[in-house]
Amino acid sequence: MFALREKTDMKAKAITHVLSVLRLPLDKSLFRDFEHLAIEVNDMEEENLLQHFAAANAFIEKAIASGGAVLIHWYVGVRALCCLGACDC
């Protein structure tokens, strides 16, 4: 969330889209300069991440096609990030 508060670095890296992978209340004002997709999941083994691949992939592809870049962020753990970040490789 720090990166969203310090937008200078995000703009320097041409980040236009933000994919949030977490189940927490989010301050929507942090995302007003970006296209934003929130996938509300818990980073737990029993969470079904497969059901979110199509939406995450479409969002990432849209960013790339428009010449932008995507910041993918999560709360704790690494399972959700690895899975959804890799869905576009």
C-alpha cells in the first residue's frame, strides 16, 4: 500500500493498473489514478484461486495492450500473488 501512497515511483514505471489480491477493506482514494481490480480472497490453501484466473488475466492483458503495466499486491503470504501473477505468463 505504500507504493500507492507514493505515486511518483509508480508513474516512473508506467504503472496504469493495480490488481489487489486480498480480502481487506481498501481505501478507494488510493486507486483513483489507476484502473483497479480487487480479487477478494484469503491467502490460504483451501482458497480456490483458479476461479479468478480469467478475470486477472483479462485485466493484465488489457493493461499490457494499452501500453501500461500492472502492480499486483497482496496482504501477507505469497500463494495468491504467485498464482495470479503467473496466470498471464
